[in-house]
Amino acid sequence: MKLINNLDTLLSDELKLAMWPNCEVFICVCYSSINAVFSLIQEFQVASKIFLLLDTDIDQDQRFSYDSQEWSQHLELNGKFKAE
């Protein structure tokens, strides 16, 4: 296990260094958005399994699905990943 301070480094950079073919990835976060998860797709390609634990009350906190700062891109054609 490795704790990553995202103020010092990017998660994607750490994943590239820590992953190998057919590994299992466990990620625990207090918050993430759909776009943030999908932006890691390339790094996740080498893993056989990915486990994402969200430490939040999803009934009260809907930011995982709809982060207000990313709403403008969710349904736009120029957004890389869109909510449906």
C-alpha cells in the first residue's frame, strides 16, 4: 500500500510506476468524479482487476456522478467522457 499526496504528485504518474501486467489495483478515495476515474483508463489497462472504494455517503453526496465544475462538459460533444 502507498499513500499518495496529490499535492506533490499525480495519481496517474504513481500508477504507471506501481502497476505491472495483470495486477490488482485498490484505490480508496473520499471523493472522485466520473471524469477523474475515466481519465485513468490508460493506466488501468495493465490491471486484471480494479477496486474503487469511495469513503462517502453516496445518498447525500452526488458529486461522484455530477461534479458542478465538470457539468459543463458532461453533455457537451467536446467532453472526452460524458454522463448519460
